[in-house]
Amino acid sequence: MSTSLDRLIETTQALLWERGYAGTSPRAIQEQAGVGQGSMYHHFRSKAALAQAAEERSAAELIEEVRQLLDGPGDPLDRVLAYLRLERDILKGCRIGRLAADPEVVADHSLRKPLEDTFAWISTRLTGLLQEAQAGGQLQQGLDPRLLAATVLAVRQGGYVLARAASSTVPYEQAVEGLTALLTARRT
Amino acid sequence: MSTSLDRLIETTQALLWERGYAGTSPRAIQEQAGVGQGSMYHHFRSKAALAQAAEERSAAELIEEVRQLLDGPGDPLDRVLAYLRLERDILKGCRIGRLAADPEVVADHSLRKPLEDTFAWISTRLTGLLQEAQAGGQLQQGLDPRLLAATVLAVRQGGYVLARAASSTVPYEQAVEGLTALLTARRT
DNA sequence: GTCTATAGCCCGATAGAC
DNA sequence: GTCTATCGGGCTATAGAC
């Protein structure tokens, strides 16, 4: 059986993902979690405090998911490409990246930090794999793994934006395939 | 001298860019535009109708800006790369792409259409330039210009997300440089 | 820990005077 | 065209009983 505390955090994670920070009200959280007003404000002093807890859990979950994939078997470059293809619900977007649209999140350091840390972690891990790929000869020399890691992350995040704008996963898949082709292009 | 109608639309454009659809209230629009409640509801029957007008103007302005760059002088590939580098206020994000985070925008066809149309237009234009670049030998054969166009768009949109999450333009610039390196990579 | 009650303000919209 | 008044409801909390 889950505690009120857990239900509050899980519900907030879901609502932040769907509606963002501004669009998520304490009242909606309480109703969806089946937790009363008094209970919520007993556990968290404010909407921001609850949102921060939810963000931190979402960030940890996302990193764990990505870590399992990137630490998995296979050639380093293949793992990077698998990350690009990693199936999530494309039209829902990224539970972390979505929050970068909220000015209140970006303006508040405690709310922004989970976003910054998550992308920094993934970027570092991707950079390492791309370096390995270069050492192994699967990736062209002369390319900067750090820059490419940022490109990989951006294609994922931007792909979500294009997909939601088109109400179709196609632009996401095209962007990923385009980058995949560039990363695997053999010298002629 | 600007009319109330114009001030309403311009103000709504600015607020949608900053705060998104859910975060933009009729009251805030009225105050910032210096226009009364009655006046606003005389010109627009609802918040959605005003938002739609603002979106359409923003989309037209953005397309015109991009058109001028992409129709400009220089090699086709250089123009695509110039689009990637096109200086806007990176931390503000994209006035069109930002709205794809709003569930109310994505769910309402009239509100989503300007987004879809804008990205479709830019994508088509980029595809044409990349085809020209291939014909001219500046871009490697065997790559699909349609897919690469989606990648270019995604890097821009995703770069904004990473930049806002990091509160720094650096990740944006890295992502762009990474893609630029891939697109200009010479065969060895 | 959780409840109910209440506060003060904002939401999106409508009505009708001028 | 623009004004003010008003509607029913939601917003983010706070207070104090249980």
C-alpha cells in the first residue's frame, strides 16, 4: 500500500509531465492523488516544494532508465543510437525537458537544477561512449564527442517538439534517422 | 499610432512566447496592452481566438525572417548552417516551438495548425537547399535531405530546451557545432 | 497526519450602459 | 468601440479542530 506522501509525489510527477508547472494546481494534485488539502500541506510547505520533490524523482528515474541502456551490451556507437531510438511515448514529450518551457521553473534554481543535472549527466555519459566509438574506429576521427553529445540530446528534445507540433511521431523519427545517418556515414 | 487590435495581438504574441498559452491570461493581456476588458472581448470572442490570431502573426513573422535568410546569397549548405546559427535570443526559446509544450495548444487544431505549418514550411525549404547542396557536391551523397532537414530543425528546437535547462547558451551552441561538423565532414 | 473552513485574489466570460 | 459591474469558479495558501 502506498503512502499519501508517495501518491502526492507520483501524481505530481504525472501532472508536471502533462501540464507543466504553471498548469499543475495543488487542488488537481490532491484530487488525483486522493489526498486532502491538509495532508498535502503537512508534507510540503508549498507547491514549489512538492514540485521539486517530484522533479527529483523523475530525474532519478530517467537517469536510471538511460543508464541501463547506455551501460548495456553492444558497440558504444550502437548504444548511442539505441538511446536515440529508445521508445518512449513520443507525443507525451520528455518529462524533464518539458519543464524547461516553464518560466517559473527556469527562474527558480531549485526547480531548474534537476533539469540541468539530468542533461549534464546524460551528456557526459554520451560523450564517453562517443569517445570509445572513436577509439574503436566506429566513429570518424576529428569530430568532437562533447559537441556530438549535445547534438544527440538536442535531436531528442527537438524531435519531441516537432512531433507534438505535428501531432505525429514522424518528424521525431525523421530527425533521429537523419542524425543516425550522419553518425554512421562511412567515408567513401 | 497603433490600434487596440494591433496592441492586443502584439501583446499576446509576447506573452505567449514568455509564458505559453496556459500561463497567459486575458487580464494580463489587457493590462500590458493598455486595453480594457470590453474592448478585448469586442475584437475577440475568447482567449483562444486571440491566441490564434497572435500565433498566426508570429508564424508569419518567423517564416518571413527565415525565408529572407534561406533565400539569401551563398552556397545552399552555408545558408542551412547560417539558419542553425541565426542569432535569436536563445534563452527565450522559439516563439512557435514553445507552444508545443502546451497541452491545450496541441489538443486544439486551430491553435496547433500554425505550429505544424511553420515547421512544415521550414522543413520543405531546408530540404530543397540540402538537395541543391548535394547536387553541388557540398553535401555527401546517399544522405536523405528530408531526414536531414528534420534533424536541423530538431537541433534548433532541442538546443533551446537544453539552453533553458542549463540557463546558458552553451549547450545550444555545442549542439549546433556538432551538427555543423557532421554536415560539413569531408570524406577522407 | 488529516480534516474542514476560510482568505484574498485571479480565471475566463457575459451583460448592458455609454 | 470601450466602459464598468458581475458571474461562478479556481488559485495558493493559512488556521485551527480532531
